[in-house]
Amino acid sequence: MAASYELKASARDRVGKGAARALRREGLLPAVIYGDKKPALPITIPLKETTLTLHKGGFLTHIGTIDVGGEKHRVIAKDYQLHPVRDDILHVDFLRVAKGSTLTVDIPVHFLNEEICPGIKKGGVLNIVRHTVEMTVPADNIPEALEIDLAKAQPGDSLHISAVALPAGCQPTITDRDFTIATIAAPAGVQEAEEDEAAAVEAAEEAEDKEDEGE
């Protein structure tokens, strides 16, 4: 279950770039709460506390509480904007979360036992295709991460979503194929040898086909 956080907020009546810049000078951050068939609520939240919450990790997968003048809103951050140079937070969009609802969330992938992975020990390289997987999850039980055990992965192996033990009630949004999350790329020398062998076999087969045609 993902951790939670709480932020104090105030309703915001000023909008626009000028108002947003003025808020940031005061140590505040413009944000909005929307969804659950209710009107959007522009708010201001403390820049320092929000930045600390973001840097703790899991900002887009943790359920939070926004206290707006004593009224508490259960939310999840759906998006945030960063300054293109300084990486300061500029704006946050929060989605209201109702009890018992489901959410579409990008869940991070964690790889276990890299240090004992046979494929890596033999010179292979872990090639991560997906750092996150878009999942439909219960709002009250969002997993921190999907875990993939590399303890038995060999060079050339592909690790698919079907090999992942999914938490209860969680399903990937892609359901029409067993998509790849990562591969263990074979060492360069081995890979080149395999490619040369495959090319030689193909050439031999082509030669046999031509001989058969000439008979």
C-alpha cells in the first residue's frame, strides 16, 4: 500500500501567469483539485512542503490529503510542471479520489537480485524496456512497485508482464499482448557469434534450395 501525505492549502481566486509568479515569490504554489463530478478548485499549497513531498518519491502513486481551510480532500497528484531550467515546481494537478474507486496509475518497476543474476554475471546487460507499467489499481491499495526477480535470468532472456506477480485487484491497461518489460542482452561477443552462426545456417539453406532447384 502506497504511503500518504497531507498538505495545507488555501482557495485561490487569482489565476494567470502574473498571479502565479506572485504566489511563488511568497513561497506558495498554484495548484488545482478536480474530478469526482465536482467543480475544479484552484488552490495554493506551500512550495517547500510540496517540493519535499515530491522528492520523497512516489508523488504520482501516493494518495494524499489536501486540507483547504479545514475541508479535507482525498487526492492523487496526476501531473506537475517543472521549470525548464531550475526544475522548480510550477503547478500541480490533483485528482479527487473517492473511496472504493479505481485509478489508472504508472507503477514503477523494481528489479531484484541484480547482483546474483546469472545473465549479468556472464557479461549480459539488463536492458529496461519499461521503467513503469500503466496499471488499473484500487485507490485504497496502490502498490509501491512491481517486482521482477532476476535470480534465474540468463543471457538472451526476455522478461514479460506474465512473469510478474501482480498485486490483488491490479491489472495492466495493455491486455492484448504479453509485453516485454526488460531483457538480458547477451554479451557482445556471444551475440555476434550467434548472429554469424544464424547467417551461416541461412546461407547453407539458401545454397541447398538452389541445388534442389537445379536438379
